[in-house]
Amino acid sequence: MSRWIRSKLPEFVRDLFRNFCQASLALEEQFRLFDKDGTMDFGVLKNLVGDEMNKGLLWRMKDTAHHVFRNDPDSSLAGQFLDWAMGYIFHESLKLKEDAYQKQNYAPWFLELFGADLNPSEKDISDQLRQILSQTEESMGREIERIRFIIAKCRQLLPYYLTRHRDNPLLARFIYARNDMVRSVFNSEYRRLIQAMYGDEPERMYVLASRSLRKGGWLDEARNAADAALQLSPQNRLVLQEKKIIDNWASRIDT
């Protein structure tokens, strides 16, 4: 691992986790549209994927995964699987984007032509071509099924990898600050995520978040995180220490 990547690893891991959560929610929103009426928003998928000059969320997730997992000498097997899986999500989404374009743009045009006054031979050919439309929709369904499956496996693998990042303050701060989003993504698996990372000390996440917020100058937010830790474990030494630091800072500011 290069010295630069090693120094930036906490940020890369935070970004990887954030991108995964955001991508999971954005993709699932599109999948539910497809479940409802067979449609998807091509523009949304296009922005999620992006291009070489303007990489989208999924592209950045893939690239960040490569940075994290391919340059980490201590990366576990879970990390290698995650690298593969997040790359798979990106490339499968590329195919889904193209199919969504076909369905959103070419399908209506074809159906308009199909309704024209055709002679029997033309009608026979158009009937055969129409089958492609249903095949495109079937392809989209299979692509969605595969992406959903891989995302589910990423949710199961991430706790195994993130165990070794339990002291990452940026990751803890993100989970604390965007807790509603993280819970929405992991749902029933959220507790296992926190258990894998912080063991029997869930208050540790709040303490680390408080430290990060405090060092960033966000004193009120740091106090809220420390108070949450105090509610979970009022006798914990690290919690009491962080609470004392914040109270001392606040008293200096007041004077």
C-alpha cells in the first residue's frame, strides 16, 4: 500500500460505505418502479453510472472499492469478495441502463409504428420484432434480480470487513450522522453490523463520532453524540472522558 493511500484509508473506507448506502437506496427506488409498472427512469440510471469525464455514484463506488481492497495488505477474503461484488453491481447497472434506454425511447416508437396500417407480410415481421420488446423487459428483470442479490450479499459481507475498522472515527461519524439512511439500507441486519464493528460496546461508535465532530469544530453535534453514548453506558471510561473534554471546551467558550 502506498503511503498516501495508507494515510487516506479511513476516508476511503468511509466513502466506500457511504457510496454503497446511497447507491443501494437509489437503485432500490428504481427497482420498485419496475416492480410496480415495468418502467425505470433512464436519466436517473445514467446519472448513477456516469461516464469517464463525470463519474456517477456507482462508478465512484467501484473505483473506491478498488482503492480500498486492492491496496490494503491486511484485506480479508471478505474484502476481496466485496471488491468483486461492487464492480459487478456497476457493470450490471451499465447493462440495465442500456435496456432502460431501449424501453423508454425505442419501445414507444416501435409501438407507434406497430399500430400503423401494415400489409400481412409487414405485420408478420413486426410481430416478430415486437418479441424483442418483451425480451428487453425480461432482461431488465434478470439484471435487477442479480443486482439485488449482490447488494444483499454486500450487506452480509461488509460487517466482516468493517470489524477491523472499528476505530475509524470518520466511519463512526457517518453512521451516527446518517443513521436513518444506514438503518434503511441494512434494516434487520443493522444490529449485526454494529455488533460486528463495536462488539459489546455500541457506545464506542458515538464516542468516535463525538471526537471527530469535536475536532471538526462541531461542538453542539459532538455533545449530542457524547450524550447518546452516555445514555448507553453511563459508567464507561471512554464515554466519561469524552464528555469531560466537551464540557471543558464548552466552559472555555462560555468564558
